[in-house]
Amino acid sequence: MAAGFWNKMLNLDRRWVYLVIGAATFFPMLTVIRLPIKITPEVQSVYDRLESLPRGTIIMLPMEYSPDTMAELQPMAKAVLRHCFSRGIKVITTALQIQGVLLIEQDLRTVAAEFDKTYGEDYVFLGYKPYPDIVILNMGENFRKPFPKDYYNNNLDELPMMAGVNNYSNVDCIVNINATSGVDSWINNANGRYGAPLALGVTAVIATDYYAFLQSKQIFGLMGGLKGAAEYEKLIGRPKDIANRAMTSVSVAHIFIIIFIIIGNIAFFATRKRI
């Protein structure tokens, strides 16, 4: 009897497995149940830096993600933007990954509207220019070298927020939300050459590559993937936002995957022929 049961488990149609994992991923997004999110020091340090800034301070928030990486980085970018706008911190933004320019422009408009922020006074979108290394180096000299005009074709000198703002020395810090190895350009050039304080928000798959820079203090904070976004949402008092809901789904799906692995192994050993 037992052998027959485990044999059925071993030969279970994989479509049932896919259905269960799909349901385990989808339904937690609809519930109010939230698994606890532990705040890590590297995310806390990004929050603490921005939380300590007085109103009117300017930071850079380059956002370099595209539709294929927005699931991880868009919630992170929006959380940092909401934190800045809620505290009256002004934001200069670039989009040095061409596939994400329109997406990022829309995200900026959406979050700015939530806080009734005015373009040119509370935030500026410089847009896209090719060759990120050259752009980042030139911005260290003067933002107007690579961007004499902003994304909307306004002269930078005509924007009230940019008065007297020339380069990295006129912003408190840079928080780079990045899905590519282009983050190295910000480390090497913005921080390495010009000494700009830098924090990173990256996809989970590349986050481990940058802990060495955190330990060497070349960056002052690091947010990794969806979990980093969920941590930041919790820190700014928005635990019901998308990253926290998605993290519950991811955790539940992982639990079911582990259960299926255990069942598969038990079924294998229970049904194999004894010598």
C-alpha cells in the first residue's frame, strides 16, 4: 500500500506541481498575511543617510533598469523616491540604460504626483546619453557637459533647482539603482575619481559582487533585489507595498518547492529496488 502511494508520487504529472507552485505564488499577493522582513545593516545605512538630510538637500538617483528587471528594481526606486519626496529632498535623475528611459520617466511622474512635487523645483530628469563611463566622468566636471538640456529639452540653467548645482560636489550623495554591470562605472568614476558618496540598489543575482565594496567603504549602503526593496518599504512605513507582498509570495513558493523536493526524495528511496 505504502509502496503504491510513493510510486504514484514519484510519477505525479508535473503539471500538478506547476499548478501548486503557481497558486502558492499568486494567492499570497491577495492576502493581508505578511511574513516578517528583517532589516539588514546595509539597507538601514541607506535609509539612515537620507533620513538625516535636511529639507532642500539634493541627491542623485540614477535609475538604470528596464522592463526585464523592473520587478526587482522598480519597487526599490519608488521606495527611495517616496522617502526623498516625503522629506523634502530634491532629486536629480538619469537613465543611462536606453531600454528603460520611458519606464523611468513614468515612474518619476507617478511618484512626484503622489507628493505634489513640481518638475524643475523638486526633481530633474536628465534622461539618457550613450557611453555611461564618459557621461559619468563628465558629470563629475559639470552636469551641463553631457546634459546641456534635460530630458524635456529645457536648458539646465533655466531650472530653479539646478542653480549653482554643477557637479557631484553639489549633491549630498548618489544612490544608483542599477540592473547592469554599469554600476562599476559609478564606483570607479563617481566615487573613485570624484569621491562622491555612493550607495547601490542592484538585482539579487549581482548583489553579492558588491559586498566587498561595502566592506571597503567605497559604498555606504547596498540594497539587493526584491528583499532589499521590501526592507526599504518597511523602513519608510509602507509594509503593504508591492515588494513586501511579492516577498511573501516568493517565500511561500520556496516552502512548497522544498516540500516537493522532500516528497520526491522520499518517493525515490521508498520505491527503488532493494539489492
